[in-house]
Amino acid sequence: MTDNAGSFVWYEWIGADLGGAADFYGHVVGWTLGDPGMASFPYKVGAVAGYGIVGMLTLPHEAMSARPGWTGYIWVENVDAAAAKLKAAGGAVLREATDIPNIGRFAVVADPQGTPFTLFRDAGGNPPPETPPETPGLVGWRELHAADGEAAFTFYAGQFGWTEAGQFDMGPMGIYRLFDNGAQQGGMMTKSSQGPGPCWLYYFNVEAADAAAARVAAKGGKVLHGPHEVPGGLWATQCADREGAMFGLVAPKR
């Protein structure tokens, strides 16, 4: 079994204005955006130190009513078997397992509370990035805003072997559970009743919180919460891009 099993290995933005999003995130996060030459549809790849981190594409015509946003790809040994296991545990398969020639196999799924993500198995070795995990531009934190945080943790632990790495009592906001798969960490919580539906929120590493928040505003995005200090001495900011897609920023200093 590869060390990638159960890890997020790719992140993808889907929205209406691919060029505008590439300009926005290139400025805010600092990615180098390139065109991989996808013949079937326009696609951008955001890279750090030559290593692809994210993909960006335009919403398909049949999905134009969908909300722009980010999704994560979780690496599994066998996509078909993982999709069947997920469905048996109460999840849903939104798009059956499909091959991407020379890239890999994927299935779009949702957990039992309706949060979408993608199961993925690459065609090659899919080596992890050589850059340190705190490198600017990488995803530094993954956070699930669930309808029921405790039930969500039980589900993901059963699917991918994630373990609980600790808890924080946030008072009226409930329990924040840390998860660990040996290679990556993140958190889960029961979402606020005023917030959007259940979703994964991905935090991109930046060098300084205030400067990054200023870049968000300068490019027409919105700072929704923060920057605020979080355990570990980091500064987290929750944002929305020009199309309303939510994302986070995390920095070692304000």
C-alpha cells in the first residue's frame, strides 16, 4: 500500500471564469499557472516549485447551475472498490468511476451528509511533493464543516483509516476534532447554522496573513473571517473569491 492512501493529492477549482480565477489565485497565493494542453476542454494547473498542486476548469454547460467551488481528490488503491465501500456506508456516488487517459481513474462522491469530494487513483507512482509541507502555495490545512462533526469523523475514519489527533472545545461552536492519516492533518467541526451547506474548506499556505488578505481584497475577493490566531501559532483567514468560492489562507505570522 502506498503512503498516499487516504491522503488528499489534488485540489480543483470549478467556476465560470477560468481566466479570472487563474489571475485571482495566481496573485493571492502565488502559483505559477500553466496550460497542460488538455485537448477536450480548457484547464489550468497551479504549480509550486515545478510541482502541480491544483487544477482549474470551467463549469461544464450541464452544470452551470452549480455553485463555483473547490473540491479535493483523495487517493485510494482501488477507485471502484472505494466507491462501493463509501456507498455501503451511506455515501453517494455522483459520477461513476471513469478513466482519464494517461492520468488515472476517478469517481465523484459525497459523504452521507452531502459533502462532495473525489476518489482518485493515478496511472503512475504519484510521488508526494519534495517541498516541505509549510511551503507557500501548498495546501496547509483541510477542514470539514459538517452537519454533524462527530458522525462525519466516524465516516471518514472508517473509509480512509484517519485517526483522531486531538480535540478543541470551542464552546457554543462545539468540538473541533483534529484528524491525522500519518501524512496529513486537518480538522472537522459541526458547521454553524448560519453558514453554507456542509463543505470541505482548503487552506493555502501564504507567508503573511495580513498581506495575503489585502491581496484578496485588491483582486475583488472577500475576507469572511480573520485573520485570527489558531493553535500552533499560525494565522488563519477564511475568504471567498470573485465568484463566491470559499477557500482559506494559513500563515506563520500576521
